[in-house]
Amino acid sequence: MNKPGRNLKSNKKRVVIKIGSGVLTHNHGLDKNIIQTIADQISILRKDQIEIILVSSGAIAAGVKKIGFEKRPDGIPARQAAAAVGQADLILSWERALEKDGCKVAQLLLTRDDLSHRRRFLNARNTINQLLDWNIIPVINENDTVVIEEIKLGDNDNLAALITLLMDADLLINLTDIDGLYNKDPRIHQDAALISKVSTITREMEQAAAGIPGNLGTGGMLSKLKAAKKLNRAGVPMIIAGGKNNNIVLDIFSGKPTGTYFKPGRERLNSRKCWIAFNLKARGAIYLDNGAEQAVMERGKSILPIGITAVNGNFNVGDPVEIKAESNTVLGKGLVNYSSGDINIIKGLKSDKIEQVLGSRPYIDVIHRNNLVTTITCS
């Protein structure tokens, strides 16, 4: 992880802190002591001019306790109702915990729709920036009360990664009920070893993480690795650490070797490319020959019709599509300049033949490199 003595405060000015249900809850209700402990650490960081954005789980667990259930209810309507009951307690708890140091909070509830539509994406970004300018801490959660599967972000690990990218944050701290990434579940295996630093997320890590589920929330260790992969591609570091440990946030910023540090990739993607890569759901796919694959992956070129061998799905101009190799490996994602029908007609042709077969040539490329993100960096 960080070398001893390294001070994150010197180069991390905007930080997203995600706190999982396993940290924030006790006996199926909110743990107000933990919330206060984390709030006190946030207040100290803010005095050093570090902007904090919170992604807070716990709404369903708070609702379960308030209603009087002994466990998380089954069925989407029941969980949505529990979230509706608990969300008020969750934001009030953060407000009370932070107000003694003069911190104000604002609640934002988001769905995938809010982050996949460009205008709403920018509106969310502008709103959060305004709150930070006003010295107010955004407390963000998925809108569990209305979300359906088609617009569900999945879990707060994914949401936290998307918010980190949305806001061009410098670091994501993911606080969970386990001290970091282990090679096996430490709650079961006494010989489990903590992995202190990860440069590349391997299949073996993902397989091990799949066996370390979460206690109360929807996201286990595997969802945290998926979030880390997004951030790695975007060039942003992430730390997984035990949220119940005393002064865990301050320890991270003081450079103490705690938790698991996920090293960022070399290239820092801009906000627009992050939006294309991670917020948009592909409507289809185009397949490239070996020459086009090399041009895109090694030289950062646009995708021309001559390099396309096949098209899958029905999509329109401007839609997001996956870019695939002939082996069916996903190479990336991009926004197309032509519909699937037109691409089927012009695939394999030189760009100067487009007008001849389509009657017009609005673009020489099918996907311009500015609207293209290659996503393979981790195995």
C-alpha cells in the first residue's frame, strides 16, 4: 500500500468514502457510534481542505430495525419499502454526527438512468460540485425505493466507483467489515492472508473474492474488485479497509499500511470517456479484424468501416456499442456514427466508398477515437 510516512493529504484533494452496511449497522440497525466516529475523522480532513463525498449504505438495514423486523425482508417491494423507512434515519444520523463541527449534509438518491443520460449525468455532476463549493457534504445512495432491475446500479460499490469517476475524485476509500482483500475469507479461515497492494486484478483474486460475501448489503468482496477494475482503467486509486477500526480514515491519510491499496492504471481517463466506458449499456457490438484491432489498441486510432467484419444487434446513430475482436474478446466501448443497418452495408469498405453505397457520407469513421474507450487493462 502506501509507504510509511507518505501523506495522502498532499495530493488527494477530493475523496469519495463509501461505507458499507456491515460497517454502519449493529443488530440490524444503524450503529450511531460508528457513524459519529467516521464523521469526526471527516471533519478533521475537511479542515485540511479535502473535499469529501460520502456514498452511504444502510437505508434498508435502518428500515428493518425501525419497522421491527428480525431480518432483511424478501422481495423487491418489501426491500424498497424498508429503504423508504430507513433512508430518513440514515441521512438524519449523518446530519447529527457532522453538525457539531459545523458540517452540513445533502442527500442525493440516484439510479442508472441518472448516470447514463448525458444531460442528467452532467446535472448530477453540477449539483454535487455546487454542494462542495458551498462546503456541504453530499451523502449519496442508490434510490432503492423506486429502482427496478433495468435501471439498477447493482450495489453501492459500483455506485461509489461511478461517483468517483463522475466527480474526477482523486481516491475512493471503500470501508467494509473486513480489513481488506484476503486470499480467502478471514471470517472462516484462520490462515487467510491480507493482500496489501494490488497492481493487477487476476482471475484467481476474483475467484477468491467470490467466496467472501457481504453480511447485510448486496455487495461482497467481488463487487469491490469490479469497482477497483473500473478505477484502475480510469487511472484512479482505491483502498479497501476495515471501517470499524479506530481512526481508519485518518490512518489511511497518514500513510499507515492498512487495508488493500489498488494501484491506478497509467492513463487518467477524462470524465466523458469514463461516462462512455462505465455508465452506458451497450446496445450491440461490432467486430474488428486483426489490423483494425491493432490500430485501435496499440495506436489509438478511430474505427473505420474497412476494419469491421461483423455487426451484432440493432442500434442507432449515437448509441453505445461494444468493440470486439474476432475471438469475441471485448476490446472496449464507443459511440457509433452509423446505425447497425448502415454499418452492415459499409463494413469492409474503404471510407471513400461510403457515399457511393449509402448516398451520403456524414463521417469517414464508424467510431471516432474521441468517442472510443478501450477497456482491457486487467485480466
